[in-house]
Amino acid sequence: MNTHFDHHGQMARENTARLILKRIEHFNKKNLPLLLMKDFNATPEEIPIQILKTKPTDALEISEKPLYGPPGTANGFTDRKIVNRIDYFFTKDVKVLSYAHIDDRRDNNIYPSMR
């Protein structure tokens, strides 16, 4: 599953997290392995992430190797150091060998996603 949570409303993110768990339950009746990923617009300590972690697991927490790259995934499209994590992979019954946050930039210090 792939998603992109609202970036303005905290309540919208919390309700979206609850809705996603309900959708997983509805569509995964055979209890198959699961990957849920993308931009959740919430840091690890925020309620939407805590809600999600009640079912699937944060893949970073179970990776066999330590995180490669910066701790964060959101830079606000600037050249600032990346410290805020808002992008995740959640898993169920998936072995995570390694986990990386790619911080590749062009020679002009611009991220590929910016242009």
C-alpha cells in the first residue's frame, strides 16, 4: 500500500492512520505480508505514526543493519540538514535486511525531486 497524508491537518492524519488500519484489515483477510509506505507527514513521536505502529512495524526498527543516510527524510526543499523523518516503510511479516535514507544531491546542492 502507498499513501500520502495531509500536510496541514493533524486530525486528518490521525483519522487517515485509523482508516488505513481498517482498510488493511478489510483487504488482507488472508493475513499476507504487508508493505505500507510513503509520506505520512508526521514525525515518529506523533499520534498518526503511533496509531500505525499498533499493527504493522516500522521497518527501520527491525532492519538487520543500522540506518544508512541522514536520520530525516524532509528538508523543506532547502539545503538544510535533513533531521525530520516523515517518510516510512511499515511492514508485517517481511524481513528487513537494510534501510536507507538516500541524500543524493546535484552539483548545485539541489535535490533531484526539486526540479
